[in-house]
Amino acid sequence: MSKAKAKAKQVKGKIKESAGSAMDDKRMQAEGSAEQMGGKAEEMASKAADKMKRDTRKP
């Protein structure tokens, strides 16, 4: 997954978490939080893959 898609997933999760908080919906808050964490993990994996690509090109 690209870094942009991962960031979009984080934003979607934040919106969902905020909506859950506004409506006092604990399940929606938890889903939003989980979505944010998933996006962060995907972003970190993408960054690691990019770093590996850069490092393997160096002599």
C-alpha cells in the first residue's frame, strides 16, 4: 500500500473515532482507533520498503 493510501486510512479512522465520540458510540470510536493504527502500520511498512529499495541501490 502506498504512503498516501495509508495516510488516507489514518484520516478516515480519525474521522470515525471523532464521530463515535460525538455520538457517544464506543464501538465506532474503537473501530476508528483501530483503522488509524492499521494506517500507521501500513505507512511504516511502506517507509521501510522504500528505505530497503534505496539501500539496495547503493554500492
